Amino acid sequence: MSRRARPTLRVLREDLGDGWPTPFTRRAIEADDIEAIQPLNALDHPILQTASSSFTDDPADDTYVGPIASVRSSQLLEIKSGQWRGGVLVERDACWVVAAGLAKGDHEDRDDFYKSLERQEENGTISALLPSQEDRHALRKERASAIIEGWQLEVQNLLLDAMRTVAHGGDAEISIPSPDPKAEDGECFASITIDVALPESTPRWSRT
């Protein structure tokens, strides 16, 4: 299960109205077609790319600026990309970009990323930024799809190797592993036998 940083759906819908290199992703978000842009940890917005590279599968490799000082009710870790800023919440098995915005006016502008977070901290509304049940459901679906796709690719490779083995005749036994990531090593989902018998060669006659 990848813990690489991903945005919450609220961040996609509310915080990242611009900055996308192509219009496709923004159109999909506006149409609420989230499946069309998954995996969310691979989106091409500058601040999301920074988040994805800053919080990878190994926590020891995490890189970030530091905790956002104005937020005390939750620990949000700061990331930067040009004028863009982001706040990342680290959980046991996932990292979430829960806030994103622009640094403006030497942090005095009302729309400045840090000023916005400061107001939410003072108003007691920071919790509204945290991952929702919708976010967690989308993550579970995405991980399930990744497991199935990986299993299908493994099965295809096993079948391809077997077909190469019997290309000139013979038989091969294939044990298909279980797609369940919690299955014990060696647990078999199905067994397939391929038996290839080539037709006897027929003489070729040539006319001289």
C-alpha cells in the first residue's frame, strides 16, 4: 500500500482552481469524475507533485519544510513549490495534502495560504480540512484497483512464460496465485494445464 502523499477531494475541488498544466484534470474534477484522474498521488499540479515526491513509501525519506506554526490543533507539515504552499497530514499508512494555496503579500494578504490557515485555527474549523469518509473510501477503491491490476499483470506474465515453454510442443502447469494480499505465500487461486501437440509435418513436393 503506497503512502505517497495524495490530495483530499476538498483540496481538489476548492483549493486548486488553477495551476494545472493541462485542462483535462480540472474538467474531470468539476464533473466529479474522480476515477478518471486516479491515482491521486500522481496528479501533475506543481504542489501535488512536490507532495508526492516529499512523502514517499519510506517515511525515512520524507522531505518537508517543517510544521506549520500557526496550526496547533493538528500537525500539518509544510511543502513549497514556487508560490504554491501545501499542508500535509501524515497518518500511519497514508499522507494527505489537506490544504493548498498561494503565498501572497508577504503573508499579509487575506488570501495568503498561511493567513487562511491561521483564521481556521482561530475559528476552530481546521478539522474540516482533515480527510473525510469520502476520501478514505476513494483511497480504498484506488488501492483495491491497484491490487487487481497488479494481479492481472502477474497472471498475464505467467501465461506468457508458459506459452513460450510449449511453443514447439509439450505441456506446462501454471499455478495462479491468489489476488488477496492477505493470502499465505503459495496459496493457489487456480491451476491451469497447457498441452500443445503440433501436427505431424507433411512432405513438401517441389517441381523441377
